[in-house]
Amino acid sequence: MGRHAHDTSIHGRLLGIIAAPVTSAVLTTSAEIMDMIIGNTVESGMSEGAAYAEFYSTDGAIKSDGYTGKWSVEGDAMCFGYGEGADCLTVSIDGDSVSWMVDGEEVGTGTIFSGNPNAF
């Protein structure tokens, strides 16, 4: 798990970014999350310059370099667990770009890559 010495929850990492209102984002449904993210990898730069790449396996596992976690889809939100509890974020996808959102505000972005190109 120990990917960072600071807060390793996705919510903690994502909220470290200055949140920008998303006014034109179309939220992704649970079916779209399953179709477009699950079985694929998302790479992004997050708060404090920390970059990550995570593969979202079809068995519910998050695989990355040096840590693992669990994902789930609840309602139309994707939830991420890296130990204690899980943080759920709404999602907007446009092509291969993903935006992670909390309360209608963008807290992170990423790029979707097909499959597991990093062999996590």
C-alpha cells in the first residue's frame, strides 16, 4: 500500500488539487464506468505533483506500481479503497479523458489506456 507518506486515499489525494467547477460535464453512468474504465488503466498527475497509473481489474482489484486496492461501482459513482474505507467519486468521460468529481467539482483528471499496458 505505501505509495505515499501522506494521505493515500484517493479522496485525500484528489482533494489536494484546487477544485474547479465543472459546468458542462456530463456524468457517466454505472454502465459507462464499467464499459470504459474497468479492465483498463488510468494515468494521471495528481496533487503535489504525484503521478499515478492504476489498472482496474475486472475482479475488483486496483493494481499499480507498489500498491494495490479495491474498486467498486455504487450507483453512478466509482469507489476506491486503499485500506480503511472507500471514497466514491462521480465520473465524467470524454473520449479517453476522465474527470473525477466530488459535489459537481472536478478534483482530478486522467487518461484512459486500453488494458494493462504497464503489466501491473
